[in-house]
Amino acid sequence: MSEVVLVIPNWNGESHLRRLFPSLASQTRRPGRILVVDNGSTDGSIAYVLEQGGEVLVLPHNLGFAAAVNRGISSTSERLVAILNNDVVLEPRYLEILEDSLERGAAFATGKIYQPGRNNVLDATWDLVTRSGLPVRCGHGVQDGTFWNEAREIALAPLTAALFHRWVFDRVGELDERFESYLEDVDFGLRCAISGLKGRYVPEARAEHIGSGTLGAWHAATVRRMSRNQVYLVAKHFPSEWALIIRRPVVAGQLLWGLAAARHGRAAAWLAGKLAGVWNYRAMRASVESLTAGEPVLPLLDRFERELIEIQMKTGTDRFWSWYFRWTR
């Protein structure tokens, strides 16, 4: 048994858990504990987890992904904390490889995550954030290839299937529950980057992830929250003079994402999210001082955009980001 506790938020995800738990049982380095934090499920999730020997922390109703993760971390004490979506499946050495990376000095680590049934199409590797306030899930929807086979230092890890030293949460703080679900990991990752923490992408650790398994990628509630939370990222992390310095990329990126939402019939949800973000903007700004004590954010965003351009050049141009850079560079 290792010193790892798995924290798995769940809401009516019995079918996902039935795929996940067999992969946990096959790990070459078994976790010390498996804790499912249940957001008020009405299906058979709780009974299944208990049958499999896992633990369940029952919340009274659906408080969102961020709150579930926070409750799980605060109720455990293991030295290493793995955060897993309930709709992932891990290859047998996943936890072992990530744990070894942490033992070699990384603050956190994540692996190469695929979309199931799509012939080596990637779902996630590591995250970046652009000057628009929009995050980038590097490799998402891209065919796997040589570029993605090289381990590298990263600044932001998706919380799809990531392993952390517990002291990271002590230093950076818990997830911001105002994000509810979606982009709370990007906010947390930015705080890690601002604090100077370094993570590791380890492609030998492999997993599959259905992605937006609870509601779906373009569900109206998903689009509304993502649209709102994009504004929250700007409010929390961008300097007060951002409208003078980087107004163009912010406007370009946010509008481009709105057009993408409209193509999926979600223009109303996008607009509702933006209005909610603007309405809460001042409240989100109130917490910014405590979050920008480390590396200034604008040099980070510039570095992330240069990295994104490099990725585009080496792995193929994504139409969305191609248009973004046409408008902003």
C-alpha cells in the first residue's frame, strides 16, 4: 500500500464508477485509501463504492466538483493526494509512475490521457492559460504522436487524474468553490504557477477519460458555468490595468468562444454565463491581492502563449487558436 489517498468527486456516476474501480484494483501500487465524495447521488453509486471496499463521504446535495474535492482533502491526512474524475480509467502503472515523479521532486504530476474508442486521440496532457483568460487543454482532440511522448515540466495540471503532495494545498489553498465545476483546476493551477510550483507531465502514465461525463461537453449548464468562470479567471488573476494592456486578446478570445458555443446552439447559455461573471466581477477581484504575491501573471501568460504557438507548429494548427492569434498577434 502507498501513502496515496484517492479523492473522487461523484454525482450519479455509478456507470462511470463501475469502469473506474476495476482499474484501481489493478494498480501496481495500490492506493492507501479510496474516498468517493458523493454530491447527493440518487443512483446506486454509494452502494457500489461500499461493495468495492471504498469509503464514501456523503454531501447533502450537489455542491459541485470544487467543494467535493475540498471536503475530501480536508477529511484525509495522507501525504499524497490523487484527484480523479469519476469517468476515468487508469492503466495499471498510472499511480506508480506519478508517485515516482513526486518522489523525484515534482510538486504534482499527471499523465497522458486519451479519449476512449477514438484510436489514440488525446483528451488531456497539461493546461495553459492565454492572455484572453481562456484556458487551453493541450492535446485535446489531437492524434497522439512523438511530440506528446516526451516528459516535461509543466505549470498547470488538469484535475482529471493528477497526483499532488499534500503540502501543495497547504501552500496554495483549497479549490475556489465559487467556480463550482469547470475551470476550478485552471484557477488552482494558476495559483500554483504564481507561487512558483513546478509539476511534471509523464506520458508513460496513461489513462482514458470520457470527458464531461456528467452533463456533456456542450450542455447548457456546462457552457454557462464555463463562460462565467472564464470571467472569474480574469477577475482573480489579471492585473487591475488589464483593460489597457491586453483588452484586445481578452475580447477576441471571449468572443471566439462565444461563437463556438453558438455553433452548438448554446449562445444563450454563453451570454448568461458572461452576465453572471460580470455581475460577480467585483467580488472575485476582492481576493486577487492574496493570489498575486509570487510571479507576475502577465509574463506567465506570455510564456504560455509562446508555448501554445510552439505546440501548434509541431502538432498541427487548431482553427480556434489560429483565428485567435490572427486577431491578437
